[in-house]
Amino acid sequence: MVYAGRYIALMMGAFSIYTGLIYNDIFSKPLALFKSGWVWPENFEVGQTVTARQVGVYPFGMDYAWHEAENQLLFSNSYKMKMSVVLGFFHVFVPSVISNILDVVLFVLFVCQLQKFRVDIGHLRQLSSLNHFHVQYLWLSRPLHPL
């Protein structure tokens, strides 16, 4: 059973790693793969409102500095819900587009094969004198307008 689903298990693992990199967490801990795009102040007192300063852009996924913010849960849940909608849309949209393209390609191939088949039948009728004779016999032996 596991052997039959090995490719599904492989793809599930690969996509879970991909979404973990996008959300920038593994086992709910942030990964510091790149330098953060935010700088927090060095000195502050307890209870003081602290604001971070943006110094750059995080290259891939969510910046790990958000895990230190007070509104981390609100932001990450909102981010994950929006990302789920976008990924869900593409999971539905892309296969339907590919299916429609394949349907058109298969229809064109079918029409081309049908035309080739018609040409082959024409050549076979010309080459086969027995078939040609049989067709002429059937045409001549039957009346044109049966009563």
C-alpha cells in the first residue's frame, strides 16, 4: 500500500517543506535563513511602545522578525488564510486550464487522424480492384429510386 503511494507521499513531503519555507516556521519556530528586513531598537524600557524600522526586504517567505512582534498571531493567521485562498485558487484554476488545453490538443489530433484515415481509405479503394469492383457492382445492381 505504501509502495503504491510513494509518489504521493513524496509530493506531500515536498509541498509541506515548501509551505513551511513560505510561512517561515518549522515546528512553530522561525527560521533565520536570511537577514531580517526589520531592525528593533536596542534600548527600551518595560511597558514602552517599541516600533521596528524597515531596512530591507526579506527575500523569500515571511520575515522571522514578525515572530517577535506583539501582533504576530493576528498577522500570521491573516497571512496564512490569504495564502490558502491564493494557493487553493491556483490548485483549482491551473488543472482546469491544463485540462482544457489537453482537450483542444486531443481534438486536433483526432481530426488530423480522421483526415489521415480518410486519405488511407481512399488509397486502399483505388489499390484494391476487388473492392472497386464490389462497390461498382453494388451501385449498379440496386435501383436509384426504390419504390
